Amino acid sequence: MELLSGTLSDDSARDVERLLRRSPFMGFDSAADFPAATTLRHEAQRRGLRVGGIDCMILVVAGRCGATLITRDRPQAALASAFGMSAVLLQT
């Protein structure tokens, strides 16, 4: 959803959909990921980082799966780094 909602045209959305079909799926484990994302969001707030709930869910799943987060969101990348998660910040 995050990738698709960031597209600016139908062509871009189709490109992203093709990319996603070739990528491994990392699903939510609601019993583990929801509480972990809540904890992460509270920690972000304590650190003064504005990171939304969905972004915290993405971080938690990436961390659990050992995946590198690729983002343009500086606060999300900072939070990932603070918790030892692998993150790459794309420059805009």
C-alpha cells in the first residue's frame, strides 16, 4: 500500500505492481507485530520522531524478517537505526 499510494501516475503504479509481484511477501504476524509496532511508535514519540503507525508496522516486519528497509522518510530511517535495524535512506 505504501509504495502504491506514493505513485504519481497509472504507469508508475503498474511498474510498482510488477516489482511487487517479483518480490518476496513478508506478512504480518498480528500477535507479535502489533504490540511491537506500538512499542516502537511510543519510543519514536519519546525520541521526538514523527513516525506513523503503518511505518512502525513496516519497520517491525522488516526487522523480524531480517530485511533492509528502503525509505525516503528520515524519521523512519532514524528509528530503524536507533533499534539496530538495517535501513537505507533514499535522497529526494
